[in-house]
Amino acid sequence: MSAIASASAKSVFGDLLTAHQTVASNTPATMAATKFADYLEEKQGAGKLPSVTPGRHPTPEQLAKVLFGTAYDPETKTVRLEKIAAEAQKSTAEFAGQLKQALAAHGIDPNIPVELSTGAGGRIIVDNSHPRAAEISKLFGDDPVLAEAYRSIAAQNDQLTLMQAGAAYVKDWNAAKTDGERTALWNRYSTLMDKMISMFSGRITFGPSTEVAESQQMLRRMGLS
């Protein structure tokens, strides 16, 4: 990879299985992910991954080993995230139901939108726009099971977003005609994903009938959805 791409790539991808386990208690996500370039070096040294030639770009197969897992189809060189996205949506909806029950049980109107995010040490942050934010914060502090459930779905949504951005890179990589085009694509996507990861905070807004993950909105604003 070029110097620009390499510098950006180092802060983009990691072993997402490990990241998924730790991002919930350490945010932003850059604290959780093993750096992509370092990961490649480690696996290359262990004979598990081929070398990425300097000045080049990671192939879909290389990203699959790091990011996509079984969601990558080596036959068609495409990424299928439908099942993973559906699981994230289902888990988020289930948590929304748990949250509404917990709020109602504490005399808090569950129909007032509440915005949650994760902070240092996995602390659940309740946006002050809610009139009873302090009480909701205490609710999470007193209920570690509910807090852990939120950390899990927040990490799940952020991880899905990163995978979707990677899938967009793979799609454009397949359509590119030359190595030069693919290197330019990697420069663009690694920069976008670097910015994306730096902004991850596990933020989700729960309304009366919908749940909106900030990471998914970020994906749309960047034109990657």
C-alpha cells in the first residue's frame, strides 16, 4: 500500500471478532480493533496470509479473513451481509422492548425518545435531551444486565456498519479495471473508514416505534449505504 493508504489502513481494520468482544467496554472503536496493517503482518508472519505488496491494495480475500468471515463468498467475490444485518436489527428491536419495559417499571414514559451511547469503561451515557436523563442513567447503573445488553447491541451495530463499508469497497474493487483504480479506491475507503471508526460511540436513539443507530446514519452520510 502507498504511504497514505498504509497510514490510514493501520487505523481502519482489525480482528473484528476481538473488537466485537471489547468495543462495548472501550470506546471509541479504535481502542478495540487491532490495526489492520499490523494484523496482516502478524498473519503473514504466521503463514496465514499472503503479503500485501507495497503501493498496492488489500484484496477481497484478504479482507474476508479479517473482516467478513463466512459472509464473503469466494466463488462470486461478493459479501452477503443480509443475515448479519437482520440479526443486528432483531437484537436492537429486542433491546428496545427491554428498555421500554424497564422505563415503564420506573414510571418513565417509554414513548419519549431516548438517545444512548457508550463512554469510557463501558458507561452508558444518556443524552440530556431527555427530561429524566439522570434517572435513566441510574437505571443502567443499577441494572448491569440491561447495561451489558445495550453495550452488546451498540457494538453489533457499529461492527455491521464497518462491514458494510468494507463490502462497498469490495464491490467497487470488483468493478475496477486496473490496479491503479483499486489503489485509489483503497485510499478513499480507508480514509472514510478511518474517519468512521474515530466517530463510533455506540449511539442509538430509541423512539416510540423505531430505533436509529448513529453508525448507520453515518454510513448514509458518507454515501456508502
